[in-house]
Amino acid sequence: MKTQLKQGFTMIEMLVVIVIIGILAGSLFGPVTNFMLQGELTGMMGNGRKIVQAIIAADMSGRYESIAWPSSENAENAPTEKPNGPDMYQDFSSTAKYFEEALYVKEADVTRRNRLKVLKDIEPSTISGKGVTAASGTTINDNNCAWALAKNTSNAPAKAPVFVTRNVNTSQLVSVAGNDVSSDTETLLNSQKPFQKDGCVMIYKDGSGKKFAADEVFPKNMIGELGTGKLNEFEQGEGNKFEFLKSGNAN
């Protein structure tokens, strides 16, 4: 009687299979990575729009003398007695400090904090993002904030970006013209999280938003509504330039 031997894969056949799997994995890596990035940008844009819309709502409500938008002039208009709630009459030094006050996080009584905070339905986790940890306790610092917020925006147009992910070089953004085609990813983005030089999110003064992958980061796409104008040309009062508050640490 003949015995039938079971024959396994040869080494060459195994190597061929491994090579084929490697080729397939490599061809899928780019599309999968881009799909994940687009999803992350979309999520950040949703949070950003929610925050700016909360600022707009607070400003329109007239609470705190309509100072939900940060301004250099707020400090000049501070009342003699500190208001019973967040002290928004400040020339804030950073985006994190603004949110620390606007969300009234230092108030330990949760019920009181939620009743008096300026931005309704916004929590510290909303201002964090990919690779940027959410604040815990009663302090929001630069490491907990994935955004940069503009101040002195009253005379800026509706399509001026007022809220951007902190990997945007805001000093470059405010000084570039909307029709500029020479500035690109290398000058407009930095190495900070959430997206580093892979993309960014911008929220405009009217509450709308846009997301940009790296190959879309050009002034004409980002602030093209300004035409030849620049953000730092807009002033609130005398000499209070449109600018972005400090935000984040390079990490």
C-alpha cells in the first residue's frame, strides 16, 4: 500500500506570499492614513464650531456686557466691583486662560459653575484634541488646549478665521494676504499637536469651519475671502490689532 505524504509550503512559496502581503499593505497604507486624518480633522472641526457658536451666543445674549469675545479693551471697561461669576474683563495672556475663565473651572460647586459660566454646554474636554490631553480639576493650561483664539475681532469680516488649531503659525497667518500663493505648509503650520504639519482646522467668525490637509494649506484656500487684505489690518478701538492669543507648547 502506498502512503500519501502531506506536502507543506516551500520556503520560496512563503516568501512570495509575504512579499504579496507587504505590497498590498503598502498600497493601502496611504488611503487608510488619509481616511483617518480626515476623520480626525472633521471631529476637531465639529468641536471648534460648537465652541465658536457658544461664544457667538454668549455675545448676543448680552451677558457680561457682551464681552464673550476677548479684547484688549475689556480690561479698560472692568467694573469697580468684580462681577459675581467669571471675570471676563481681562486682557487674556493665552487661549487657555480665556477658557479657564469662560468655563469658570475654578468654581468648585458644579451647579454654580454651570449656571454662571459664559460658554454654555462647553466642557474642558471640548477644547482638547488628538494628542492634547483634556484638563482635569480646576485649571486649564496650555497643554490642555488644542486651539488658538483670536482677540480684537469686532471689525474683522464674517469669514475671518478666529479660532484655529494650535499647529497653525498664527503670527504668519495674520500677516499674510488672502491672495498670497507663496506661503504653504512649511510656513503656515508648525510641529505642534494635534496635527503638526499634516493638516489644520479653522473656524470663522460666523461660526462656519473648514478643514485642510497638508496639500491644501495655502492662504488663498484659508483666508481667500480677504482678497489682498490681511488679518492684522483690522483694529478694535485705537491700536488694538487683530491677533491670536498664545496657545500650546511644541510637543
